[in-house]
Amino acid sequence: DEPTSGSVKVGGIEIVGLSAAALAEYRSRRVGFVFQDHHLLVQLSALENVILPSLAAGGDSGAPDRARELLRRVGLAERMHAPPARLSGGERQRVAIARAMINRPPLLLCDEPTGNLDQDSAHEVARLFVELAREHNVMLVIVTHNLDLARRFDRSLELRHGTLAEIAL
């Protein structure tokens, strides 16, 4: 959607008015996405799922090594060749986090990333978000109902009745 007035800058780049192709390229190179449902391709291994966004962004010879390192960082070094069907829900979500980080985006948008996980897996995923975001200097925007996840971050905002306000947790 386009705003009715004003401008929208993300990372210093004015995105209002970009063509559909330019906006798609911007998203593929500068924004990572993590959803409540991991959206992994079932016919690919965990490693192949992580590499896939780098191919969509034009290919990158360093992507396979970076993907292996990201999977190691999220605790899946021994499971990188497994298809999603052989991974637990928490493991699949960790693959999704690694996939979102493969292009080294400065912005990571997450929609209920712990919503389908048990408490232990949600705790591990929350820990990974904080660790990887700080390590890679990534700005996280997370939409969540999980207060444990929200409390891990420096700043929390609440959208209530159309008004966005900072809140203390």
C-alpha cells in the first residue's frame, strides 16, 4: 500500500514511488522476514531453504558458507541436510530465522515468530533473535502477543485503537 501523504524512508532510502520491480529488489536485499508459520519448501533441505533467498536476490557465491554458519549458530549444524518434515517445529522456525538472515538485511520483520512453538522452543527462538540481531546489527520489528519475547527488547510499542504508543514491560 502507498501512503496517502508524506514519505517513507527505510534505511535512508525513500521507498514510496519505487516501481514494483525496484521495491521487490529492495525487499529481497534489505529486508528479512520471519512468519508464525515458517513457509519452508518441503522438497528442499534446511540448508537449501536457507540459501534460497540469496538466489532470489541475484546469487552470491558466499551464500552456501554463510548458510552453513547461520545453521550452526541456530544449533542445526547436524540437521542442515534434513528436509522440513524431519525437523521439529522449533527447528523449522530456527531454519526460518537463518533464512531471513542469509542476505544480511539491516531490517528483520517478524510476525508472531513464536506463535506456533511450545514454551521451551519459543524461549530458544527469542534468545536467538536477540543474539543474532545484536551480532549482525539488525533492526528487529516483531509483532507478538508473547510478553516474554517482547520483554527481551529495548523498546516496545503497542498499537491500540489505531494509536501507536511506547509502553514499558
